[in-house]
Amino acid sequence: MKLYDFGPAANAQRVRVFLAEKDIDVPVEQLNVREDRQFAEPYTSMNPFHCVPFLELDDGTVIAESISICRYLEELHPEPSLFGRTAEERAVVDMWLRRFELDGFIPLLHALRNHAPTFAGKVVPGTRTDLPQSPHMVQRGKEMATIFFNRVEPLLAGREYITLDRLTVADISGCFTVRLTQPLEMDLSGWSNIAAWFTRINARPSFQL
């Protein structure tokens, strides 16, 4: 088993935090996507979506997408459980995971790709394209995240974690969602519950990447 990774990538970092929280050791190969290594062979055949991270199993099977990798590793190493132990827990964790990914992480990720100069020519993940960066995408991503944070803010009152009584993959994805606000210079002061939760989660040793 080998994990293909790129240190600065948010999705790759999500998997590394998951590995750290589970205390799982997986061999890692760094793939510098800024230098377009993912488009070279054998990587482009292994993962035609050209994104990191992706996990190569011993039989050659490749699992891409950060949460899919985490689900696979959870099956192999069920404790400590980060996806939930019962049907109800797994459903609630998955609900919050989807909420953060669809309503927060993805809009902010596209906002960042249309904002940061390093993503010029790469506004669509895993591509080299002549699509221009769009300030409208930046603004809309921030607006969508604002709507989402306004919904989440009251639900985090008095809670240490997003759901359950312990850290889950929803907290991991949620933390990286909030991290995306930093390069976009979004002010969290209007969301005190989110800011307090983020400070606690982001201070965990596993997040010190």
C-alpha cells in the first residue's frame, strides 16, 4: 500500500490528519502537482482525474478521493472510530460530512482556485486549462460559505465537536473547510461558536502538518 500525496494540498492534508488520529502508518510518495507530476506516467494511468491524494493497494487497485481513502482505512482499522460505530452514528456523521463538503468546502475551494495566482490555468482541479480565473466565482463562493456558516453557527453552541461526543471525520473536513477562509481573508468574528470550535480542533497535534 502506498499513498501519493502533496504536502500543501488540503485534501491530502485531510487524509494525513485521519492517519494521525488513527495512528496508521502508510508509506507515502510526494507528487509535486505544482510541477504537473500528476500528468506524467505512471501517475496519469493510475489516477486519470489527476488529483491528490490517491492510494495504491498491493494488488494495484487505486483509490482516489480523500474521503474514499479514509473510509477504506476505517474498514481496515475500525478503532478509534471516526465514521461512527452504529448505524445512527454513521448516518449523522455522514450527514454533517456532506453538509460541510457540499455547502462549505467545495464553494470555498473553487473560490480559492479563482483567487490565488498559483491556480492560474488550474481553476478546475486536476486539469490544465485556459479557463480564466473569475472574481465572480470568488465572490459567490464566499457568499455560499456565509449562508452555510450562518446555519451552522447556532448548532455548535456548547458543543465540543460537530457531532457525537468525540472527534469524527466531519470535524476533520469541517476544520479544513474553515481553513480555506484564511487565504480568502474571510472574517470569522461573526461566528463565535464556529471560531471557538475551529480553534480547538485546529490545535490538535494531528493538525500540525
